[in-house]
Amino acid sequence: MKILLVVSIVFLLTNTPSHIIRIYLFVMSQLHDNYQPSVPIFITQNMLQYLFYANFAANFLLYNASGRTFRRAMVRCGRHCVRKLTTRACIDGQAAVNRRRSFADQPQPVSPPPAAAAALLTPAVGGSDTARNRANVPLIRLVPVPNEDG
């Protein structure tokens, strides 16, 4: 119960100043058509905005400092994350080794001769000569070759 009181007091201390400045700026902009805040008010509002953001970090620190259950849950979550990350890295590392081994067992693709490659890439424009030349070019299956670096 005391943690809720502490968190509420910290919330009020870190959020109220920023909201007071915001309300002041809103009222002034409603009362005066061309109201432009002065540089000190602008800087003050920005500094109080950082105090507003600090509330979120303070909540974590307060819960961690005063709650045994929170600390236990954090430790449990941390262990779970570390276990999951190390297990996943081991699985991914073994999969990469297996891929390299299976790739070494496969026959390496042969690049086509330049004339045959040019004939494959030449668009058909019609006429029996183009169709006949294309029919004589063997169909070559291109296989991507992975890098040796890994």
C-alpha cells in the first residue's frame, strides 16, 4: 500500500509543474490573439517536460526499490530472456553450419556461355529466325551462390 502512495506523490511532483505551464500558455493564447511565449517561459516549459519524462524512469526505480515481488519478477524475466536468447543463438548457429555442410555437398552451378546467355535475354520480336535460335539454346537453371564469408 505504501508503494502506491509513493508512486502517486512522485507522479504529482513530476507532472504538476509541466501541466501548470501548459495551462498558463493555453489561457494566455486564448486571451491574446497573437500571444508568443517569452524565451524564459519556453525554456522553463522544456525543462519541466524533461521532469515529466523522468516520472516514467522513477516508477521503475521506485517499484524496484520497494517491491520484493517486482524484483523477483524482473529476475525471472531476465533469466527467461537470457535463456531464450542463448538457446536461439545456438539453434541459429547450428542451422548455419548445417546449411554450409549441405551446400558443400551440392554440385556447383556452371555459368552459361556468353552467347547462350545473350540469346536467353534477347526478347522475341517475331520471325522464324529468332524462334529457331531460341529453340537451339539449352535451358539453363541459375542457382544463387551464397557468399563464402557466411
